Amino acid sequence: MEGKEGLTEMGAPSGKIRLGISACLLGQPVRYDGGHKLDRFIVDTLGKYVEFVPVCPEVECGLPVPREAMRLVGDPHNPRLVTVRSGIDHTERMLAFARRRVVELEKEDLCGFIFKSDSPSSGMERVKVYTPQGMPSKTGVGMFARVFMEHFPLLPVEEEGRLHDPKLRETFIEAIFTLKRWRECVAQGESAAALVDFHTRHKLFLMAHSPRHLREMGQLVAKVRELPLAEVYERYQRLLLEAVRLKTTIKKNTNVLHHLMGYFKKELTADEKQELLEIIGHYHAGLLPLIVPVTLINHYVRKYRQPYLLTQYYLNPHPLELQLRNHA
């Protein structure tokens, strides 16, 4: 199915998603000890849909491989980056690099970034910060990661360790696929009709993430011909990226599933309605993964050719091969 956002099939962008990543996660031997932290899910599974833009802050700022290990020291909100044994302070060197690099990354059309957990340069959260007496607390943010997130405050970001959590993985990947679709929509030209079409296709998807954001976005789209188009697009993008950062929940998904069922009031037989209600109930009770009711509803969408639901990204937000809805 070819949609207006340039999709070859529902859920799959026409071009690969560009994603920033800590270079060691791709298997590049850039760590302080000359090793790497190759992540097979990222490279082998997600890599089918992603074009990676690798960054190693420590090597790119001029430090060698191998090198003395470093750590964050001092104020968690404004720490110093110091070598462990010799006490050499690389703070200004790293900050100068980071500020330059994020400006360069503006040209890369990134839809997100995957950071290396626990890294004093690239950890996204809970990085160890040491007191002058050598006592650690997991209260810091890697120096490059902090600059990146401040420069791109709405861009989806995650750590490789957190991506092993099924819900966090689903949320992050849905966010980068949605941003890619939005970018493709914008690239085809800003217009009131294009915005209405994009919003219509994502209504149920947004309902599962944040009903509040869906209401605000709907109100904004309703005024698209009353306000400057550039302003509407800017505000819509901010709300979109805020919404997709919020996790779906069993409660919100169940609400959407019942909403979907309402489109088949006249088509489903009594047995089909009962079966679907039972499966939705089992999902709500945590006995079945989301993919089960969604697959059945997709079957009815095709069987009865429900035109509105054929365009809904909630039913196909990303490729099935990623298996993001298979966890109970």
C-alpha cells in the first residue's frame, strides 16, 4: 500500500531511518580498553531498517585507543571528566567537541540516538558521578549525551541497555518510525490537506500514547486554515514528539481496541463479536500480547475492506519483524 507519506507498506518508511549511535555498539573497537560493545539486536534486527551515524566522543575529541579510563567527578549537574589514575581533566576538550559535533549532526537528518549506558561521555542517565573522596552515586549524564539532548530536546533517545526492556524498546522504535513518517510528509510540501491527512492516519496511534495530546493536536489541526501554516506545523511537531515519548499502556490500548471494534458494528457476526471481545478481554487481563487482538482486527479490516481503518497506523506502526507487540 502506497501512502501519502511515501510508504512502500504500512509501517515501513520508503527510505532507511537515520539514527545516531555510540560507535562501540556497532562493534567498532573504540572503547578505552580497545574493545567494543556490539549489540546484536541493534545491528542485526533494527539495522535492517536503520542507517546508523556512529559517534565516539572520546576518540573523536582526539583521545587514543587504548586510553586511560575516565569518570565524572564533582557536581552531578556540572561534573568534570577526569582520568581515573592520573587525574587529567578532559572536561573542556570534551565540551568543545560536543558543542561542535551536535551542530554538525543537525545536517544528518537524525530521527533519534542510541547511547552507550554507563559511559561518562555517552550515558543517557544514571551515570556514576564520584565525589572528591571517591564515593560514586548514579546521578549523572554523560558529557556528550547531555549536550546532545539539550541541543535536540525532542529527538527520541535511548540507551542500548534499556532497549532490552520490551516496553521501552517499543516506545523508542515507534517514536523513530513516526518521526520518519512526519519528516517524509513535511518533505513533500507543507499544506493544510497534508497535515489533515497525516493526523487522520495517526489518530488511533496517538490515542494509545496520549489522549490529551491527541485532543490538543486535533484542536490545532482544526485551526490549520486560521493560523500561519509554518506555526501550525511547528506546534504540531512538538506535540507529536511529546506524545510518542509517552508509553502506551494496557488500559489505553484496550480503549483503542474497543474503539476499533466499533467500526464493525454492522459487519461482524455475533460469534465474531464475541470472539473479539474475549480476546480483547484476555489482552486487558495480561494473558495475551497486543499482537493477538491487533492481528484479528487487521483480518477484519481486510475481510470487510473498512476504508478508514485501512489507513490507520495504529494497526501497522512498524514492521512485524521487529516483534514489538509480542510481549504480554
